[in-house]
Amino acid sequence: MFARALLWLKTHPISILLGSLVAVVSLIIISCGGGSTSIQSSSMGTVSVSLGDPPSCAASAGAAATAPGTFSNVWITIQSVKAHISSTADANSPGWQELAPQLNSAPIQLDLLHLAANRQCLLQQLGSASLPAGDYQQIRLILLPNAATSTPPSNNHCAPLGNVFNCVVDGSSPHTLDLSSEQQTGLKIPPGQIMGGPIHVTAGQSVDLNIDINTCASIIRQGNGDFRLKPVLTAGVVSANMTGISGQIVDSVTSKPIAGAIVTLQVADKSGIDRITMESQTDSTGHFGFCPLATGTVFDVVANGMTSSGTAYDATVVFNVTGGTNLGAVPLIAETAATAGASTGPGMIQGAVTAVSGTTGAKIDATVSALQTVMVSNMSHTFTVPPFQKPASLVIQVSSSTSCPMGSPTGAFCGSYSLIVPASNPNVGTISAGKITFTAPASGDVLYTVEADATNPTSNTAICSPSSQTTSEDSNGMPLRVTPGATTNSARIDFSGCS
């Protein structure tokens, strides 16, 4: 072998040898240096991000007088969207990836009530970016703070209020939309609010990400008349054809369309309770539509409504609805009078929420929801009933002791709520072979559970221990039963261990 090597050296000029050496060195340099760009690019994927929201807080033409919402515009200004592969990374952790870097120098101001037209999947595209392949577990949406000194949006619709970039128009009057401390760290979309699991970015592939803001449930009217943003956000990968769920809400007897009916998409959480992820209301022809939707996610559709004369419809729930489904006509059953002259209106649940830290009152936001349970195939399913006032989940402020009911914990701060709900048991639909079969509402008492979730008013994070409580009893310790046209007083919900 050594002899062959000497022979090769003797028979090849030194210039060839040097040329071969240069080629080898060049190859090494390309592989270790210049080639890093191609290696890196081959491990990158592209994410396009958009924002959507069914206009649930703006009454549509022809809607019933009791339809939720009075806002004509909700303007927010977005300056950044970021994602992280870690579910526990905080705002200061390294590794956050910009999904729409274009926003940093050119923030976009959007009206959340007018993102879509004619119920089509016409979304506001926020931007796109290349980022390392991986599973991204959380997202942060960063808004331009009011009174910011950075680059404002090109056409600021909140300008009549001064140096303000986030506002609501209630009737014809604009009001500043106050932001929480999250305006600096970003509005968080944690793993539990990313539909279908983490955002999977594949090398060399593109993925479409949509962020949905439930506008109706995200705005709090404060005691001083101001408005505060408490965002209810979800996100998910959507298909290129933006497949959605649609249908028409009709009266079960007349088959006439119901305008202004409330329609929600719900998904079960870890406890098995259906939570509202999106909500909308029907147009003047009773039609509704949700799109785009996270691919592979199965939803339960829950709807109810009320006539202009005040007759309530019971809740109708259709289980296991996949994207791309047109439900057709979905019937709502109107309340009937039990006796001549009896009420056909909804029922009302009233109650109080208290909060203490030791023996001192604590300030909290309490999100109060009404829940009903039905049996399907010998299994119980609990879902959130959209009340007839907006939003479907009512947020109350517990911030003073002025209206604490008798027997409240010493020093507690208190807040009261009223939930206007159907006074009948639900109409249940199941899908089999593409056909919906409805089961008549169960007879007997109409029973509810009230749930309250406590969060910090400034950071939207859990604040008490435990942070969620329920009651299925009235103020007399009996089952929480609702009857048409009557008010039921719920047992008080007391939060303790609030920081």
C-alpha cells in the first residue's frame, strides 16, 4: 500500500495535488460554513398567521330585540405574534419566534366585528415567517399599548380619543379599550387553547395558523363605564380550503328562520365539560357559519334564542360535528305555557360571588357560566348554556363589600350576577351516517349548575385556590331548578386563598 502511494506521488504533478487539496478544503468550508445556510433552510418551515372572529357582539339586521351586543366596532392594534416550542416558557425566555415580523414596523389595526364578509372565510392575514421546524406549544399576541410612542397604525380609528390605539364604539361613542398588564408580555394562548394540539411545523412545508378572538366574551364594562379587554383566545392549524360548520336555526313548529339566535361551538376540557370556543349569532335568514376551523377537531354545536315578543327557545345541542358539515335546518323548541296565562319567557338565576385573602377582601374577575347535563347513549354530557344576555360567559368584577349578602365571609369583597337562561330541558341531536336525529327534551325539573372561575383582573391568570367552583343548589340548599318567567336564587360561591 505504501509503495502504491509513492508511485502515485511520482506520477502526479504537485499542481494536481494542490488542486485536490484546495478542493477538499473548499468542500469542508462549504459544509461547515457557507453550507450552514442550506442546512438551516432545509430545517425551516413556513407559518402564515391570520385572525378571525364571528361577529357575535354586533346585532345583525333583522335580529330580535333581545339579541346580544351593542358594539358597532371593536378596534385593536396588533404589533407582534410570537410562538414557542416550550409550554412553560415565560415572556422573557429565549427561543420565541416571530410569526409575522412585518407587524413590528407596521402594526395593523383591525375591527374585530368586521373581519369576515357575508359569512365567508375572509380573514385578516397578519403575515408569515420562516422558523425552525418543531411543535410550537404556546402563542402570544402582542397589542400596541395605548399611549405608545412607537410607530402607530397608518389609519388610527381611535384617534378621536387622543393617543389611543385600542377602542370600542358603543352606539356612536368611542371609548378607550383598556389593556391589562399582558399588553407588555402578550396575550397568551397556552396549550389548552390551541385546538388540535401543538402547531406542528415541518421542514420545507407551510402551515396556516388562525387565531380566533371571542370578542363578545372578551370585553368587560367596568363600574366606571370604561371598557377593559379580557381576551378569550383560541388558535389552531386550518386547512387551505378553510372548511367550516354552517347551518340554519329554525322554529321547530313553523320551520321559519330565527334571526339573532345564539350559536356556539364547544369542545370538552380535561374535566369533560364542554367549553365555548367560538360564538356567533344568526343573520336575518337564520343562517350561521364558523370558519376556518382547526383541522381534525370535533365540536358540539349549542344554540338557543328568543323571539321579539320574549318567548324563549330551549337550548339545542348537536354532538360530534366535524369541519365541513352543513347541519341544514337546526330546530329550536319554543317554551309553551304550562297553564293558561303562564309565562313562556326564560328563567333567571341570580347569585353572589365572594373573595377573600385570609380575612381581607380580594379583587377578582369571576367568569360565571350556566351548565346543563344531558344523557346520550347512557352517558352524561355537560355543556355550557349560552345565556340570553351577552356574553355567553358572564364576567363580573368582585371588588368591594358594598353588596355582600348576609352570611358572607368576614371582610369579603362581593359581586352579583344574573344569568337569563332557557327554562326547559335541552333538545339533543346526534349525527349518524350524515343525518341528525333529535331526541325530545327530557321531562321533569329543569336543573342547572353554576360555575365561577376566578382570575386576576390585570393578568388574566388564576388567582384563588381552588380557582374554579360550582354550585348545583339554590339559596335554600335545594337543587337549582329554573322555571319560566321566574327568578331562582343560587347558593353563594365563596373564593378563598386569593392572592
